[in-house]
Amino acid sequence: MERHSLAMERINPKSQSGVNDPEAVSVESACRDHGAIDAWLRFHEEQKNTPMSIFPTKRLSRYSESFFHRITKELAPKLRHSNPVRLWSAGSGFDYVSLKLKATYGDSIEITIFDVSRECILANKRAFEENGLRADFVVGDLFNATYVGEFDMVFNTGLLEHFQREEQEVLLRVFSDSLRPGGEYLTYVPYAGGRLYNRCMKRMKTRGVWQFGPETPIATFRNLGSGDLILKEEFPLDALHQLTFLRPAYPLLGLAFLPATAAVMRLPDIFEPSLMRLIGGYGLYARFEKPLKEGRDASSA
């Protein structure tokens, strides 16, 4: 397979707001036939006139809320040290999770928000600035990212499933290189065992309403080469979130079941366990860890 490449010219001066200026970054596609990147850029170009909600207290979607809580759980022990915890949102999209993290933890964390879409990065930058929050914003290609030992945690959602296996392994090595010893990589991707989601995705592709490019839901990360990263845990989450795909996949059926779907979504503690057994989870959550170097303790990492 011939890997795509995006050229990136990036020396990012600090703007007056204290964040890197996306306008100082030039990104050009050297190979425009990579379906995932083309679809991503096209989607955010179409969305650029739809303002991102600027409120960090905004309720997140079910799967984003789940991922936010997983991040906060892993952040807790890292926050006990005096230095800010450095996070990399690698392939950010419209980054409500990072916005909420920064609003929650303030100067205890430093976040780099990184995406190939300039429209996406500009939307994130505006949302942060309008809430008086600071971050580092970068437009660039993850495959060519050169961070080495800079972050305590790397995270993303809905990224790896858009790439082929060897590209996934390249990205895992990029994330591994970017982490300090003892750092973690957290990800959340569509799950191959999500029966309703997979059926709805196929139906949306048939109807021509699928916007997200090539996608292959993932069953497990256990057999994936991941550089120095060690897979610590993985499990499916959020069976209920699959219900949100009913209406775009089957408009008449989704409309007919809309009241019932809304009622079920309001009672997750009751319906989530049953739906998990019936249709599986929407997403697969995975947490990787970069081992501490021999003879070096966590406090010096």
C-alpha cells in the first residue's frame, strides 16, 4: 500500500491570545486520493458556517461524555504532581472534550489540539478564546508529527477506524514516540460488535448519506503492532448511542420510533445493560501505556 503524505510547514509563533496561530501553518495534500482525509476535510469545510457551541458546560454526546470520564479517571493520579499535565488531542475534530477538560482543570493541564482541517482548528480556537481558555492549536498531518517525549497523555476518538492496519500501526508509533515514559494513549473507536451501528452505517452508505469516508469498525487492538505501547485494557461502551443512527439510516422507521428512542435515551441506567447484551456497544474504548524506563520512577517522568 502506498501511504499518503501531507506536507506541513510549521513554525508557530505565539499569538497575543497565547495560542499558536493556525494562519501561520500551511498544510497541503501531496496525495489527494486518501478517502479518509478527503472526507474529513470536506466535512469540516461544509460545517464551517455552523458555529461550534462555545459553552464548556454543554452536555456532550453520550459517547463523548463516556470518553471524558475515562480521561478524567486516568488524569487523577497525574494531577498529584506539581507540574501541569501535558495532553495531546491528536486528530481533534470539533473538540468539545478538550474544551470541557480545560474548563474543568484550568492551569493544571496544558493541551495541544491538532487536526488536519484548518476549519476545524479555527473553530476550536474561537471556542477556547471566547471562554478565556488557553491551548496550543496546530494544523498538521499526524503521520508526519515529530513530537518526542512531550506528553503525559495522548487521546482521540473516531480516528483509527478510518485507516488501514499498517497506517494504524504507524499512528500508534507516532503516539508512542510523543509520550513520556509512563504516559498513556486513550482512544475510542466504532466497535465491530455494534450490530445496530454497523447495519445503519451500511444502510447510510447505500442511501448516499454517509459523510465520514471509509471506515472499518474495530473488534480488538490486541493484535495490532503498537511500538512501545502496552495495551492495558479495552472494552465496548455505549450501546444506547447506536439509536442515534436509526433516523438517518431508516428515516420512516426512525421517525416512528423517535418517542420510544427518546424515552430509552433518558433512562440509560435501566436500558444500557440490556441493549449491550442485545446489540453490543457502539464504541470500543482502549487504554495503552508507555512503560517507564528501567531504573526511572514515575515522579521523574
